[in-house]
Amino acid sequence: MKKPLLALIGLIFVGFLIDLSFDAFIQLTLIYVLINMILAMSLNLVSGFTGQFSLGHAGFMAAGAYASAFLSTIFPMNPGPMQFVYFLFYAIAGGAVAGLAGYLVGLPTLRLRGDYLAIVTLGFGEIIRVILLNTKTVGGARGMYGITGPTDFTLGSWTISKFLIGYAHAIFWVVACFVVIWRIIRSHHGRAFLSVREDEIAAEAMGIHTTQTKVRAFVLSSFFAGVAGSIFAHYANYLNPASFSFNRSVDAVIMVVLGGMGSLSGSLMAATIITILPEALRPLQEITGVDLRMVIYSLALILLMILRPKGLMGTKEVNEFWRKYVRKTS
């Protein structure tokens, strides 16, 4: 119990430190890092642990974001200490809608394999985006404005900023996503996921219903993608279908591949790098007068893939490196 408690205290301290020491741009970037962590871990469950190549993850993120935002108009939030409960409710509801979409998409498509599955999931992701683009109830092509977001409130002599509320909400779901996937992978359900990844035919021969196994992974992955969309919606306060295009799905795939397919720690690291690197390179445009961010960003990704073809962590977790290298030297 000591390690989780110390980690929780450390995360709370980091939140207060960032709130006091950094400007709104850094704070917003941190929230986006946490959102991308959830998105990367959720896709890793399907692509890394179950071995199914999906290119429609942005569609499920969009489903969760729009469902959560629309729900906030039906059950508006009152500013105050109850904000976290409201955001938790919105996130669970958005995740449930995304999970249902994942079930409806996964049930007929997960009988396919390889490139065929990637093309079909890409198609369904675009279908979700186009439906939202033409649905006037959620703003259509103009997007959805004025979405409920965190607000400052006073608790006794303490002023709790909207960043701390958003940070706490995002951190809660990062930890929840990590713990749930970690525990499932180490259960008999997780062993079924891994067996499907390693050899689907052998898994079927051993009595595993591979389609049901893949659907379970797909639904859970879609749920957490919807949660990531919910956090994005309420912190950005604006949604547009263009925010959930094919490029968003590609970014999620890059995070999974870069971090290591089958490594949750790698997903966390890759999400941090992919989110921060383009912003860290932004000052180069002021110096050179040319926007070289994407050129350097792309070259960095190419070098990483050449030097670490299995990703930053491969299929390992941080604790495995700790046991292997740190304890040997101590």
C-alpha cells in the first residue's frame, strides 16, 4: 500500500506545482498529454495485446466526446465541489456510448484479420465522423460550442483552480485505465488476448472463442477512447468533427508503435513525447522563419524506429527494467 500511496501524493504535488509555477499553455499541454495517454493505452489493448490493427480509434473518441458534451446540456453542472462527480458521470456515459459503438462495429468486423480489419475500422471511424458532421443536434459542421468545463471555486480559504479539477479528473482516468488494463492482461481474459495475438489458429484449437475475445478487447478499448474524448470535450469547450479525422487515429497508432506494442509504460512515454515534441519545436519557426516542426518531428520518429524497431519499451514495462538493470547494479 505504501508505493501506490506515495505515487498518489506525488501526482497531487505535481498538480499543485504546475498550477502555481506554469502558465495556461503548459497546463493545457499537460491535459492533452494525459488525454493522449488514455487514448494510447486503450488502443494498445487492441493492437498491442490482442494483435488487431485498428485505424478507427478517433471515431470512438468522437462518439464519447459528443455523447458527453450533449449529456452536459441535459444535466448541466453546477460550479462547486461537485464538479468532479459531474465530470465522472459525463465520462462514464461517454465511455459507455463509445463502448456500445465499439461493440456494434466490432461484432461483424473482428472476424476479419490484418489489413482487411484495418480498412474496415478506418471506414467505420469515418462513418462516425460523417454522421456527426451532418447531425445538427450536436452542431454539425459548425461544431459544438460552449461545452461545460471546469470552473474555479473556493473551498474554505483555498481556491481550487479549473486546471486542478481538470488535472485530477484526467489523472484519475489515466490511473484507472492503466490499472484496469494491467489487471485484465494478467487475468485469464488477458491470457486469451495474448494467445490470439500470438497465434489465432492455435488459440481456436485450444478452445478460445477468438471473435468474442477480440470483441471484448475492442469494447473495453472503445470505452476508454470515449473517456479520453469526454475529457477533451470538457476541457477544450468546443468540438468539431475535423478534430477526429483519420490523422487522430494515425497519431494514436504512432503512440502505440513508438512506445512498444504490448507495453503500457511505453504508451505513457510515447504519448508524452508525441504531444510535447511539436510544441517544444514551435520556437524554431520564430528563429528560422520557416515551420520546420513537422520535418524534425518526422525525422525523430524515423530515427527512433530505426534505432528501436520494437518501440521504446518493446513489450516490457518499467518495473521489468528496474528488476533487470537497477537491482543488478545496486
